[in-house]
Amino acid sequence: MKAVILTMMMVVGISVRAEWYLVTNVLSYNTIVVQLSKGTGSKNGVQMRVANLEKIEYITDNRSKVLLGGSEPKAILKDMVLGQIVWIDQFENINGENVGHLYPSYEQVVKAYMKRRMTGAYTLTPAVKQKLISVHKRMLSDLKSASPSTNAEKAAYENEYSKALFVYDGMNWFKKTGQFLPTDVQELYVDWLSDHLSATGTNAREMETKIQDMQKRSDLYRDFLFED
């Protein structure tokens, strides 16, 4: 019986290794290159698929994914693990492919997610996403049809082309920062962008001021105002 147990332990030791590894490259959102951190392994590194990053499709939240850019999942993993010592468990070869469960340090995960201002609560609702699409289409239409030359008697925000450029900058800020604010703040900001396209005179100027103030004070909304 002892011989059987010893044999099983030897098999597990060969096919399933738990150890500290250095991440030397990030190839995709769930594929990395690692080498043993204590220096006894290959210095060239071994490619490994991260098994515990494969279940994204099982998320059933009724909101849209936060990630707006296709390259962002890879970038997030890169921020968390590249150049870091990580714990890899259940590291084994399955049908010729190296697979393992990755566990980065808690501090590095927090650092990466703080950099991208992401939490599970701050995601895009379908309503916000649809309004963004509508604003985007209107902005492109105005850029296409309006003249970049502004009548000297009119303020810049009363010229359709200049307003469209302002909205473009506003949407770019939303992609980088605004989408990570609480949902009710997201909705208010996108409403302002939409209203700005139709506003004129004093109303247009006031709308620009509101949008700019929201951008300047985004840290306050993110850090101190919370949803129920």
C-alpha cells in the first residue's frame, strides 16, 4: 500500500507542480511565459495557458463589459504579472499544452486595477452604452456636414463643427476615465454630452462648463460617492 501511495506522489510531482515562477512575457489575456524563480529551470521560459482566466463567458451580470478596447484584457494581465514573481498551482501538460492556475500577489492586483479604476460595480449599463452610440453617430454627422470655419460673431460652442470636436474629446475622456465612475454619474455625463450637441447660446456654454467640471472632479465621484 505504501508503495502505491509513493508511486502516486511521484506521478503527481512530475505532472502537477506548485511553485513560484517569474513571468517573463504576456502573450494574450490568458497566456504567459514563465520560468522557475529560484533559477533551477530553463532560462528561456515556458509558455503556459492560465486556466483560471478562462471563464469570462460565464459572467451573467446584465451590464456590458467594462473593457471597451480589444487589447485591454491583455494589458491588464500585463500590468498585474509581467516581471513579477507569482505562484502557479496545478501546473501540468495537457495534450501537449502547458496549463496552470495563476495567483499573483494581492498588492500587484490592487495596483493594476487602481491604475485602470476598475471595480465590479462601475460598468456600463445598456442604456448608457446605447446613448453613447447615439452621441457618436451625431458627432460624426456634424463633423461631416459642418464647416470648420467659425462665424466671427459666434462663440466656438455655437459652431456645429467645434461642438462636435468638443464632444469627441468628451467621449475620449469617458473611455479613459468616465466609464469607471458610478453608474448614475456615467448617465449624467453622457446626458450632458448628448444635450450639448443640440444646445445653443448660453445653454451650450453652461453645458460645456458642466462637462469640464465633471472631468476635473472625477476623482471625487469615484472615491467618495457610492451606489446603494
